[in-house]
Amino acid sequence: MGQVNDPYVLKLELEYRFLQQALKDQIARFSEYEKEHKRMIDELSRDITKKFCEYQTAKLDAKKYMKENCK
């Protein structure tokens, strides 16, 4: 197949390549957002679990304190 030198065909080829690259860039950007989103969810989940454990422990300690000191 020979080289096409028609200006319209060349213009369409450039537009096609531009759109193809734009799609690749968007996919790459989305992948980065997705990774950051997953990291944030993991971090928040760990923080929530830790805080819940602290809360439960404090609640049990308060009940124990109330039972021992408020007879």
C-alpha cells in the first residue's frame, strides 16, 4: 500500500492520532485517580476501624469506672 498525500486524508489521520493519544492520556489519568481513590479508601477504613476500637474501649472503661465508683 502506497503513501497517501491527499491533504484531507492527512488531516483526518492527524485528527485520528490526536484523538487516540487523548484517549490514552485520559485512561492513564483515570488509572492514577483510581489508585489514589483506593489508597484514600484504605486509609480511611483503617482510621475508622482504629477509632471504633478506641471508642469501644473508652466506652467499656467508662462503664467499668461508673460501676466501681458510683455505687
